[in-house]
Amino acid sequence: MHILHLAWEFPPHLVGGMGRHVAELAPALARTGLRITVIAPLLRGGALLEEPWPGVRVCRVPTPRMEEYDFPTFVAHTNAACEHAAHSLFAQSGRPDLIHTHDWLGSAMGAALKYHWRVPLLTTIHATERGRGRGSLNGHISQHINELEWRLTYEAWRVIVCSHFMAQQICDYFDTPADKVDVIPNGVRVLPDPFSSVFERQRFRRRFVTDHEQLVFYVGRIVYEKGLQVLLDAWPHVEASSRARLVIAGDGPYLDALKAQALGLGIDGRIYFTGFISDADRERLYHAADVAVFPSLYEPFGIVALEAFAANCPVVAAAAGGLAEVVEAGRTGLLAPIGNAWALSEALLAALNAPHEARVRAARAYEQVQSHYTWDRIASATHAVYQRVYEAWSAGTWGREMMRLPQPERTEQPH
């Protein structure tokens, strides 16, 4: 089978977890015998057309000038450009067997290509607009995104989500039948220790803490729903009962508000806001930290917790959405109620003040990553969904009549 993936994020353009998800899933799917084409907007570099892995072709499509449009209009024009690129790309080989789109940003081109080629559309919903708003829609843009999400779940033959929490949200928000939804978790690669010695690790830690201090680490987008305001409220109590320093890595629209909050709490001089960090430094921090903390208010899955697991790093998290499914409380990490600063501080202190027990939990989590969250396992489950959809399509008549039409003339691939 030849599967077309439509994704708005793909390396080197990464904003949240979607781009990494597609970049890891595509080669793993190819290893199962599928041919994969990824079409993504050209937003942050990369070749227009390349084959980064055997069996995987990536096409990046130039976009209109963002400053000329508001965001929904930019999305609509970019969808049209990507749709045109899909027609050009498949002109010589014929249509793909299935289309797999990721989140609402590709909903318009996904639906248009579905009806043009008359092949099934599947979608992975990585997060929802209503979920990010904790059940509310704020303004006409938010309402528009919600409507596109509804349309995508309606048009898709199958809806894939990363957690049972997300499956329930899809059913509640969009009236999607439960038997149309498949739960397939995210995967993660084991992160090898980047330090060749304890002295190299100690030298790296000294960029953030002194030798007698403990290092607590957050990495991710700096947005309201990640709950960092709760973490800052918790931090004075953590400081009063430990020797810990807090490092917050990442960038986003909520960063200035967090810095102002830290200033108001009188802890601004003791919180290290790194801003954007490289993937290499992110992996070094996972291996160097005493605890990784994720205080999210909304979390469809919690890939950051898996990344910490994959680096053998102890985890403290809020019991938000998919995080509560990934982190087994007391066994692979510690959980605190959502939005509860006191409980979060107590969980952090429990991990910091009992480091041996924290490392035992981290070891269990590392074993779980190796057994349950491998990309080959996730790809196998995804391939099985494709196979069921393709067999259902093959058994019907919709789109089958087009297989008897003459093949299009061969044309050169776009450059």
C-alpha cells in the first residue's frame, strides 16, 4: 500500500509533538512494507523533495506570505497549495491507496483529495481546540478550528488518537461513534546517555546548578495549558525544603507572563528560563536532571514524560489527560492533582528527598518504554488500521470504478 500523510509539522519545522510523531512514524511504517509520502508546508527549511529514509518520500510545499493573511486564511491558502502539490506528485504514479492527515490544519486538503481520488481518509487527532481551552471555545478563530476538527472526524473512515482520554474527548466533543476511534499511543526512542563520564555530566550540570544543588527540569512549549504557572506557585515551598533549582526550557507566548509571575513571587533570580534549546541539550538535561516535571492542565498524551522515561529520568507530573495513562502513579512516576500547587510541591519533594526510590521508579519506566512504546510497535498497530480500512474500501464500490479508468500521462515530478 502507498499511504499519503498530510502534516503541518515535519523536521526541521517542529512546534509541538506532531512533527516528531510523523517523522518517527513514517520510517517505522516503511519498515512494515508500506510506501509513505509526506506532504508538509515549507515553513522552516528542508529540501522541496527528498527521500530521507528507504520507502519514505517527503515533499515540502512553499507557502504564501504569512503577513498578508490572518492565520485561518493562511491555512486555507496553504492547504490549496499542498493539495495542488499532491496532484502533481501523484500524476505519474496514480493515486495513493489511503490518505492519513494529522490534526485540523490539513482537514481541507485531506477531504478534497479524498473526494477527488475517491480513496479513504484517516486522521490522527493529536489535540483539540476545545481541550486546549479546557472545554471552552474563545472567539471566532477558536470556533472555526473546532468546526474543522468536527469535519475531519466526520470525513475520516477511522480516527486515531493517542490515549483513552483523547478518545473520550473526540466522542464527547464531536459525537464521533466510539467504534470509529482507535487508540494507538505515541512512541519514543531510547535516549542513550550522552555523557562519557560522571565528570562530563557534572560539568554540564554546572551550567545550571552548583554541585550541592539538585536540578529540576521542565521542557516543552511555554503556553498556558502546560501549567507552568502552577509550578511557579509550588516552587517557594519546594525551595524551602530542598536544595533544588528549577530550569524551564522552551519558548512560547506565555514566557513573559511566567517571568512576571516569578518576579512577583520573588523567585526570578532562582529560576533559569533557558528559552529555546537544541535537541542535544534537551537530551543532556533529561540525563542530567534529578527530576523532570510536567504540571500540565491539558495533555492529550504526554510525549515529554515518555522522553524522560527513555532517558532514565524520574518524573513528577500532573494527572492531566494522557499523562495519567502514561505515568503509573507510585510505580513509574509521581502524580499530583491538576492545578494543585501544594500537591505538586509535595510530589516534587517526595522525589527529591528520596532519590533512590525515584531512580527505582525511573528504571521501571525505562523498561516500559522498551517493551510498550517502541515505534515499530506503534507502526504495526497503525498498519493494522490501514489494512482494515483498505479491505473495507476494496469490498465496496466507492472509488473502485476509477481503477478501470486510463492511468494519467506520465509527468515530471516537481522540483
